[in-house]
Amino acid sequence: MPMAEPARASHPGLAELGQYRQALWVVWASALLLIGLIAGYAYQQTVQAREREIESANQDLANLTRLGQEHAERVLRSADQVIRFVQDAYLRQGKSLDLQALTRRGVIDAQIFNQVGIIDAKGIYILANRPIEERIDLSDREHFRVHLAGGEDQLWVSKPVVGRATQRWSIQLTRRIMREDGTFAGVVVVSVDPGYFTRFYGDLNLGNQGEMSLVGLDGVVRARRVGTREEFGVTAPDAPLIRLVSGGQTRGGYRHLAGFDGVDRFYQFQKLSDQNLVLVSGMATSEVLGRHRAVRAAIWEQATMMVALTLLLAAALVRYFVKLRAAMVSTMQAQHLLQERTEQLDAIFSLSPDGFVSFDKRKRVLHVNAAFQQLTGSENLSLQGLDERDFSSWLSLRCIPSRRFAGIGALQAEARSAVDQPSAALASKHLIEIDEPVRRVLQVALREQSGSAVSQLLHLRDVTTETRVDAAKSEFMAVAAHELRAPMTSILGYSEILLSTDIDPGTQRELLTTVLKQSRVMVHILDELLDLARIEAGKGPELQIRPTSVWDLIKDTLDGFTVPAGRAAPVVDMADKTLFVRADARKIQQALNNLLSNAYKYSLAPTPVLLRVGMTVDVQGRPMVSIAVRDQGIGMSAEQTKRVFERFYRADTTGRYAGSGLGMSIVKEIIDLHRGEVRIDSEPGHGSQIALCLPAD
């Protein structure tokens, strides 16, 4: 020992170097842990966003499929009414029936039906609503032979064929004609243009590679539209929907790589009520997931920002340790750099106009693109010709009151002021919020130009996702900065003392112990934040709920719980050890561990901690098992009890008790996932009893 003092005095840099390395290890270990947590959280959010996008696309497909099914059924019912009318008229009038006159009077819709006619008992086309130039024998046609063979008088829908009379693709809808004496008199045939279906499908927004088809259970496509391509009469033997409908399903969804064009799609199907026909619609997987890219980019942009902030903070701390004498200046520069970097990243938003409206020289609507119609739900409206005042009124009425469209005039005024004040252009962002077809927040911008057929362009961009992501980012950064500041301040302070002061080994160890303790506090806060994220993400499939013995659950919890030094183990009061609950044992053990830790933390020795199990009921009268933890500690007031489940809320504000304020939030999330209750009975100075009530099995 006599030799140690001179050595330390003559080489002070060695001791400082050791302290610097220790502090550096703590800083970088904490930074790497935080980066790992940020990456994991961002990945979870990306996966959830992808699932939500797929779910939304399937819901849209289901609605469009239902619309297509109803359209097909209306067309078939309309055709059947014409068939029954002609069937009855032919039995009364015979060959004197004038179908051409009925067409001229509008009884027969020539826009939908290629041709309406009568085939006699020998298969000869004898009457039609269009002139018959020559003798046409249809006795070999399926739609004639199926009725010649007998059977019930029902509507028959044929495969698409090229009509011998019309020389056009047609779907033949037929019914047999029976005389009063029961003899076969022929067939009424209505030729439906399959293009009538595909033109309707083309008006629906299914994307560039979207598909909508009317398919028979025989595997033959009656009408199909893929993008802008129409197909009739092709076969689809490998379509999964044939197997699904044949197996008894009348509607549903699936994902399939289409054999006819090699495109992977999400599909929804709906069987027609009275026919062996199925309406199926599909949207290309690449287009569905393409909309997910913007959400994914925003999430990873947020994660990148947090990683950048973490690395910058770690670098600032290292700089602080290296240049101790310039600590104040370095800290201020680092804070300024962080603030400037954050403002720059928040300000980087590109204008990507998804929808636009052009106006002519008279300031009337000249053109509206499909994206604008989709965003505003105006697919079935004609906006062409509206002047800018009427257009502004129409768009304003589609907005919610708190975010109405200010009007073209207001945008023009701001655009002109921006010419004199360029900085005003950066600040002029108009956000509106529409309620239909879905709730969306849109960013609106106006561009004017002269000497052109187009006088001005109105741009709309969907910023709903960006708005939600920005709110989530602000909340997360505020919570993280507030809760991590206290332990980080302690780490900085004690590290400064270690680097700037010659202290004895005992005090040095004490200070390093404090630095390590505060680092563990930071890690504990991050672990609990991650627990909450995992619990919220695990609602449903990840929760392993099964019949669980309450006695085994309590025994396993106590076996893994570490009782504080000098304190007695919890006293268990459980009269009936045969009770069972429906629960995820691992999650309930986590909740009980939090309650036991709080009970020991907020009570003093030698007061006992009691764990009591019994039966109770909820407000609906369902039997519940109550697992209550009772202590004789400081207790809580009624106001504190109301806020105990808030994240980061702590009833004790003196700082005497360590903790992050997340434990009870985790307990509440776990019990809510089990459809149970958390009951609190507490009084200041008389302790607390917190009971977990779970559904009895």
C-alpha cells in the first residue's frame, strides 16, 4: 500500500482511462440495446400494417363481389321475366307473335339482349326480335337439347357461344315451352351479351391487374375481365373456387396464382342464389401490398430517426467524457444538433399528388382523374363543367366540419402571396378530412399557370397514414425522453465525478454501482415497454388460453419469485385447491409477479404479504376465481386508485420507491386479454388488496 499512492499520483491518466472505458462500455451497451428494441418494435408494426392492408383489401373485394353478384342476378331475373312473357305470349298467339314489335315498344331491351327468339320442337329458329335471313337449325345446341331431353321447367344458362343468328358472343338463357296437353312445343331463348357483364366489371376499381369473372360450376367462364382484357367461354379447371363451392361454401376468399396469366391475387367469391354460377373478383397481390410500402417506409423512417437520435446521444456522451473541461459547451452543441436534425427530418415530406382536378381557362372543371374519384367517393358523379365555386362547395360538403375545404379562392390567395413571400409557400399546407367512402385525411395544394388550356391544377394526397404515424412518433418520443432522462442524468453526473475527481476505490465502487443501478433502471423501463408492445401485438393467436390449475399456477409463481432479504414468504390462503381457470399460465404468473413485487416494495418488515384465493362473480353473474394479493403498506387514495393503470403513473412521488410506473399497466393489459377484472381495495396508511378475477373453468 505505501507504494500504491506514489504510483497513482505519478500516472493519473491511467486511472482516468479505466473510468473512461467503463463509462464508454455502459453508454454503448445501452445504445445497442435501445437500437435492438427500436428495430424489433418497427418490425412488429410493419407486420401488423401489412396484415391490416390485406384485411382491408379483402373487405373491399368482398363488397365488390357482392355488388357483382347482385348485378348478375338482376340481369338473369330480367332475362327470365322476358322469357316467361314470351313463353306465355307464344302459347297464346303461336307463330303470329311479333317479337320485333315488342322490341320496338321497349318490352325487350335490345341493349342487354343480343336476340330473343323461339326454337320450335324440331330445333328450327322460327321467331326472333331481329330479321331471320335464312333457315337456322339449332337442334344440336346444348341449350335446345337440354330441354328436349325433358326435366323440370327451369331457367337454363348456357356456356358462351357465338350465336348462329347474331354471329356474336352470347350466353343463351332458355326455358322449354309446353302445351296444355303436356307435349314439347319448343324453347324460348334470350341471348345475353357477355360483354354487358365485363363492361360493368370495368367500371369497378380492381387495379391494373384486377379480375372479375362470372364462372359456372362446370368450370367454364361466362364472362371475365382482367384489366382491360375481356374473355368469354374459357375454362378454369384449376380454380379453387370450384372446389370450394362444390364443397358447400357459398361465399368466401382465398389466395391463388392464376394459371391463365400467372398473376398472384387475393380472391373473394359469391355464389348466385338460384344458379350454378359464381361471381369471383381478385386483386393483384403486388398492388395490394404496394399500398403497404408507404406505411412500411413511414414506420422505418420513424425507427431510423430514433436510431439516429440514439447514436447521436451516445456520440455526444463519448465526446463529453473525452473533453471533460468543455462539457457544458459540448452538451449544448449536441442538444442543438439533435434539435436541428429532428426539425430537418420532420420537415422532409414530398408532395406526391395522387389525385388531381384540372380547370379550363373559364375556371371550370376540365378533367378529374380516377384517383381523385376514389379518394372522394365520386366514381358515380360527373363533375365536368362545374365552376370553381360550385366545385369548392361540393368538396367542402364532403368534409367533416373540423377540417373543411377552404375553397379554390383561398388557395389562390395564398399562392399569390407566396410569390412575394417564398417562405409562405412552405407553410401553406391545407388538410381536409372526408368521411366517405372511408375516413381519410387529404393534403390539398393548388398550382396556377397562364397561357395554357389548363388554368390551374388541384392536387390531393392521402396523408392519413402519415398523420397517424406522426402522432404515434410524438407520443413515443415524449414518453421515452421523460422516463429515460432521470437515470441518464444520474449516469452522466456520476460518470463526470469518476472522470474528474481522484477518489478512493471504495467510493469509486459505490459510484460505479450507482451507474450500473441506473443503467438497469433504463433497461427495466425498456423491457416493460417491450412487454406492453408484445401484449398488445399478441391479442388473439399468441395467447395460449387453456384450463389451468390455480394451485399449480400459484405454486409455480412462488417457486420463481425472489422474496426480498429479511422478509417472510407470502402467506397463501386457499381452501379449495381444485379450482381451475381458463388462462395463459405464463401471462398470469407475470401479472402475479408484478403484484407481489409491489406488495413487498410498498410495505415494511415484518408485516406479512397475504395471497388469498376464492370464488366471486362478475357484473353479469359469471363465476370468477379471485387471486388477491394483500399488503399492509402505504396504501392509495381514491384518486390514486383511479389512475393506477395509467402508463408511467406512480402514486408515490417522493422518489423513495424505485419503479417505472408500467407494472400495473402490464397487469391490466394481461387481465383484459383474459376478459377478466382487476379489483382494488386500498386506503392510505392501511395497505392495499389487488385481486385478479379470472373466468372459472
